[in-house]
Amino acid sequence: MTLASRFTLPGQVRAVATVDPSGPLTVTGYGANPLVTVITRVELSGKVAWQRTYPGTGSPQSRLSTEGTLWVAYPGGDGRLLEGVLPDGSTGPTARPECRPDEEIGAFVLLDDGFVVSWVSASRPVRGERSRPTSLPQPRVARYTQEGECLWSTPIALGAMSFPGVVEMGDRTGWELRPRRPRVPEETGVDHWEPLLVSADRIAAGFTDTRGGIGRTFFLDLDSGETVSATSPAPAGRKAIAGPGQFLIGSQGYGAFTTGRFGRDGAEIARWASHGAMLVDKNGSPSGPELENCLPSGSRFRRLAPDNTLVDGPALTGFCTSYPAMDCEGTTVFWRDGKLLAVDKDLVGYELFAMDDDRAVIGRALLLDEGGVAISLDNEILVFRTPLGPLAEGPWPCGEANLHGNPLVS
């Protein structure tokens, strides 16, 4: 196992994708100014083919198509643009979906024939306002053609939010800690992790109260935009596509540490006392490293069994973790606590590489040709050569969803 290459990019890396497991990589991030989005096409050796910059929002958004066109979301004039960047770096098709001046694209997914977009209130730097506006736009999910024509738009209402474990103290509680009363969020954002997933004819769109981190996931019909169901308010967590029209929805914080499986009708059909960056293999079995937000770590690599129980894998140190990838032999690879780790199908763990590194901004693991593994750490990309086999097939995030970074299972 060797560190084949290591190279630095202009600023923090937010997404890495590739059309082909042999490379090159398409990297999206921001530079010294978070309001400038930087797109870089780079070989696995670190040689840069081209680089482009766009106006940014502080949260760079991009999706890679199967043909190699990278779609970038950015503010332009009085609107928001979705622009295709061709493999040679030239500008391809552009869509300008209709929106309010105070809205921005919180997340989007590239469909075969267009886009699904989660809209939220634009950040203050993008709005150009020094003070808080008297009213903010209601979050919504909308579907568009590739030319930007709106097919449907569904408003999202989180309602009054509460969760056991969230407390408040002040005049109205007599300066005693008491459970916080339900309240309607002043401002709503998309979930930090996996905010928008599309599987078959269902959408899972996660929105949170930006002040408290309590949110809900809304399940929508892809064709009509109709809201099928929504989860109860809970702390936001990691999510995954579990199968056609099915999703894993995690919750972590304020005492919550769970993962639920939701079917096509939006009903919860299973629940486990674990939360983490879960893979779902071709048999629909979830497994992955737990993400318990405390140190010393009590987390393990877990397999979520069909009877709602947990199967223990190796214990894990640290917390910050790359999203894992799985090879065709069932071995999972991920970065955690300064180490490149592997866990095989029998839940036996191996350390492939280690270095003194405690960076907290870690991208997902991309499993490439000939056992290549690419990991982004803050503004750097590391490419390893390992004994792993080709990328496995499965709903999440194996296959194309892993390489392209576009959370879509048709």
C-alpha cells in the first residue's frame, strides 16, 4: 500500500468526482475567498488540466453527468444559474431557473432530463444586506427541464419544531433549564449532509432550523411534486439511498443516535440504535463507520441487521470520517483519525496507511482503478494504491453515485 500522489488545491475542497475510475478528477471548492467557487480538472498525479472560477455562496454546488459535463450552481445577475462545464473546460448548456432575488440553490440533483432543486433563503453576503430582512422566502423543492423550465414547485413548511433534549433557560423559564417549547424556525436551510437524494420516483429533501439543527426530511413524488410524507422533527444526520424509493435517515445530537429506513410510501419500516456514514450494498444491507460526536470515541464499524439489531465490527478512534466506498469483494475503505482503514466482509479491520493528521474537513473516499483510493483533506487530495478490487454495485454510494457525486438512483 503506497501514497501514490499528494497535491494541494487553491482552497477548501468540497466535492470530488470523476466519470471514469482511471481519472481525471473534477474538484469543486472555494479559494481564499469563500464567495469564489473554484473548479479544477486534475490528473491523479496532480497535474492540472484546467481551472475555472465562478461567483460563489460559500457552499459550492456541482454535479457530474455520465457524459462528463460538470453542472455548477452559482449566483448570476438577479438570478441563479446552472451552467454546464464541458470536459475540456469550455462552457456548455446553461439553465436559469426562475426564482426570487432572495432565494439561492441550497442543493440540486442532476436528472437524465433536468434538475431537482432545493431552494432556501439566500445568505446575507449573497443578498448584499447588512440587516436581517423582515421576511424570508419559504423553502421549496422544484423540478426543472434541462433548459430551466419549471415542471412543479412544492413549498416546504417545517412547522413548529421541538425535540426532547433541546432545552432553554431565560425569563420565561425562571432561569431554570427546561425543555424548549416548540417554535417555528426564523430561518430554514438545507441539511448539511446529503440534503437532497433521488431514488426511482421518490425524492428525500432535508431541511433544518439553521439556529438549532433540528429538521425534517420530506419525501416527494418525482413526477408530481406531491409531498408523500415527512419525518418527525429530529436532529439532522447522515442519509443514504437504501433502494428504489427507499432511504436511510439518520439522526445524531441532543441524545439522538439512530437510523431509520423509510419505504416508498414514506413510512418508517426499520430503526437501529446507531448513526453513521452508511453504505448500502447490492443486497440492501447497510453498514459503515459510526459517527458518535464525542471523545474518546465509543464508535464501531457496524452492520445494521434486518431485525433492527447491530452487528459489531472493529472499534474506531476519533470522529471525523470520510464517506466510505466498498469494493466488489465487500471490503469497505475510509479515512478516519489520520488513518486509511479497511473493513472486510467478515468485519475484520485493517490499517492501510497512517500519518499525523487531525484535519476535520474530509471528503468522501473514491475507489478508482487498480485499487486507487482518493481522499480530500481540507485543501489537499491524497491518492493511494491499495490491494482493493473494483467498486461494488449497490444503491449507495456504490457504482456511479460514488464516482459522479450525483445522488441519483434511477
